Amino acid sequence: MQQVNPVPVPQTPQELDRAIQQYRNSNWQGQELFLHWQAIRLSSLAQSNADVIGDQVPGEDSY
């Protein structure tokens, strides 16, 4: 059975920035540190994939 991450994944760029600052200023260790890192990673990947889809350059047929 897969364990659910109790740390919420940031949904917006602003939430991600806050989570990164909190991560950098924390004294977390071990599992807690990893869970926060994982939430930040998942958020960053999701937001970067959303940027790629929305920022595509039109093909030659649009010229």
C-alpha cells in the first residue's frame, strides 16, 4: 500500500515560492524533510509542464 504525503502540494507559483522559503528556513530532518522536498518537487514539475503546454509557438502553417 502506498503512503499518502501529509504535506500539501503547492498549487500556485506563489504557494510554491512560500513553500521553498519555508523549506530553506526549516530545521526539518529525515522523513519530514523528504516529504516537504517531495511536495515542492511535484509542484514544480506540474507547473513547468503547464507552462510548456501554454507557451507553445505556432507552427509554419500559421504564417
